[in-house]
Amino acid sequence: MDDLKHHDTCRLTIFLPKDRTKMGWFNLLTGDDHLLMTGPARGKADNQRAIKEGNPMRLPIKPYGDTPSGTFHETSPVTFAKPHGRLGVGWIPLRGKSGDALVAESIGGREGLGLHAGRGDDHLMATYGCIRVTDSDYDRLDQLIRANGGHVAVTVHDVEVTS
């Protein structure tokens, strides 16, 4: 497969609607802007958990809120010894570097953010503030990132989505 040859650090760009009840998407690119894959992504927090944790508006900079936008430090996929019920086979941990991602981590007390799967391919359920992709897309992301140097730079953009 041509898309598995090494390029450089990958770039994962995630586009999440400002209205996080709507579906977003991601693009995985090589360092030289070759598109490796794209797919759906969800950045909405679980309403009940957010309310229980004192964040009923699901504010992204507060714990259990929607996924914050901004850039994250370069990272690498982590594979679990056995699949986790809510997260799947692994995840890509995220630490804020700029924008709301940094504010959420440094001031808002948010930690443990990541990109993961963990609920199949049919429906992207809400999370506790992470980014969820389908199980099959996560498997492919993990494979492509590892084949292209093992590291990924992640950026989350807020976008306007109609309909």
C-alpha cells in the first residue's frame, strides 16, 4: 500500500462543529500534505456525566465538557493490553499546547483527553470530553501513524456546519 510508506510526522486535523451535537470529521495527513485518510469524528460530551460533574453546559475548558479546540503536543498511539470498554483497543493521548486545549488543561483542570474508539462502527457515542472515531477508523489511524514515524501532531478546529 502506497499510503503506508514513511513520510514524516503525521498531522491529524479534526474539524468539530461549534454545535458539538453535530458530527465532525478528521483528516490524517503526512508531513508533506499527502492525505492518508478521512472519517467521521465526535467531540460531544455525555450530557448526564457533565451535569453530574457540575458542567451542565458542557463547557470545553471545564472537566467533562465537549472537546476543546486548539493544538495539542505531538503524541503517539497507545495500545492497551486488553480492549477497554469505553475506549476500545487503544487511544491517542492529548495534552493541550495552545488555544482552549491549553486553557482546559492548565486552568480548567482537564486531563485524560484523547482520541479513541470503543463503541463499534455504527454510532459515535458521546464521551467524557474526548474525540471518538469508529473502531475501524481508529485501527487504520493507528496503523498509518505507526507506519509514518509513529508520531502525530493534533489540531482541533471549531467549524460552522449547516443542516
